Amino acid sequence: MTSSASKSHEIRLSTLVPGIPVLLLGILIFPCSTIYWAVQAGRTKDPTWALAIFGSILTGVLIYRSLVLVNPNQSRVLVLFGRYVGSVCRDGFFAVNPFTARRMISLRLHNFNSDTLKVNDNRGNPIEIGAVVVWRVQNTAQAAFDVEDYESFVAIQTESALRHLAASHPYDTHGERDDDDTVSLRGSSEVVNAELEKELALRLEVAGIEVMEARLQHLAYAPEIASAMLQRQQADAIISARTRIVDGAVGMVKMALEKLKDEGVVSLDEERKAAMTSNLLVVLCSERGTQPVVNSGTLH
């Protein structure tokens, strides 16, 4: 995902005024100066002292307004009269410009569990898919100014990435119609999860968000075709097992005929070889135990 808009550059404020001294200064100056100006105004009856009282109150309000508390793994984005001036990403108690607007952005890990989506896979089969994404804000300026709501942005982009992922791969491979390198949603979970994580990282980069982990947490055929797909999976498994049994049986018959010939145990013509091959294949490929028939007559 690419964007033509310019990315906001994050400014992390490193030089900050400690908040404790400013708080103590406000506690000492604000009440004392206000009481002093009020006493002077009462003694002299001069209305101009009211301006001094107002100034003292305003100073105290600005002092308290400048204080900001930042908890661990949180940040404050500062905006002064519509202009971004920096981000406070250190935890602690600080004093900043009292006229700045502050927006809190969490730097902690977020765990997003997407809704179960009903989409079509690469072959058009309706499937249900869902994912869990672990992410955090890496660039506070981009998260605050480049997208409207970065948490909603994560949810929408995750849904979009899941739909694209499902449309790019089949739900499962089905024997001869697939190559050995075919990536399926069910059979290649590590590859699919890595692909999902990479695509989400590209999509969320514009919002200053780092994807820590992304993986599928729900994957199933849609209910309307689940029964039919289960029967097809069972048929594929039976065919695969039968193919392996037949391959093994043919190899054993070939080995038996060659061993009889090499060791000179018995000499068989083509008709006898065909009969022996048929009997051995029945014995080796049968699902049930065979019942032997003893021939007490001569060979011919």
C-alpha cells in the first residue's frame, strides 16, 4: 500500500522541564501573591489592585496548566496553535508550554482479534477466515496526524489484508491438480502467516504502526459447503492411500517373480505369471483378510 501524502516527521522532545519544581513554585507563589494583593486592595481601596489579583490568578492557572503527567509506555503529542511541536515519549512529570493541546497516544502492545470474515478463496470456494494481530505505535506523529483514527485504521486494513490473502491462495491442496510448491491457507500456515504479517506492515506503515505478529486464528469452509468439502477430503485421502498401497503391491509382486526366477524355485509361463500376479495383488490390496484355497492336485 502506497500513499502520495507526505509523512509526518516525529519530533521527540528530549529536553524537558521537570514538573515538581514548577508545581512547588505554583503552590508557593499563587496563594501567597493572591492573598497579598487582596490585603493591599482591602487597605487602600484602590480598584487597580484587582488587576494584580487577576494577574496572580492567571499566572497560577498557567502554571498548573503547563504540568503534564506521562505514564510508562505512553506519550503526549503537543500541538501549539495548530502546529505540531513535538512528542513527549518519556515517562515522568514535566512542565510544557501551557498553551499547547495534548493528545495521549499509548505505546503499549495492542492485541487485535479480527471478526470472522466470509470470503472466497483462490478457487472461488466460500471460506471463513479470521486473524489476530499484535501491534504498537512506533511513530506518534503519523498516528496522530496522518490517519483519522489509528485503531480503526488497523481494523479496516486487517480485514482488507485478509480478503486479499484468501483470494491469493486455495484453502487446501487436492492431489494431482496441485504442484508440490502450491501454498495453501491450511497446509502452509507459516508461509501464509509471514505473508499476512508483511502485507499488514506495509499497509500500516502510513499510520506509524509496527506489526509485531500476525497469524490466522480461524480458518474453515463456509457452513453451506463444509459437508461436501469434508467428503472430498475423505475421498482424496482414500485415493492417496490406495495409490500408495497399489504402488507397494506392484513392487512386491515384481520382486517375488524376479526372486523365483533367479533362484530357480519354479518355472512359470506367462499364463501362470498372470494368475500369480492377480492373486498376489488381490491379497496385498484387499481390505479384508483373504481365505487361502489349497490345491492338492498337480501343477498342471
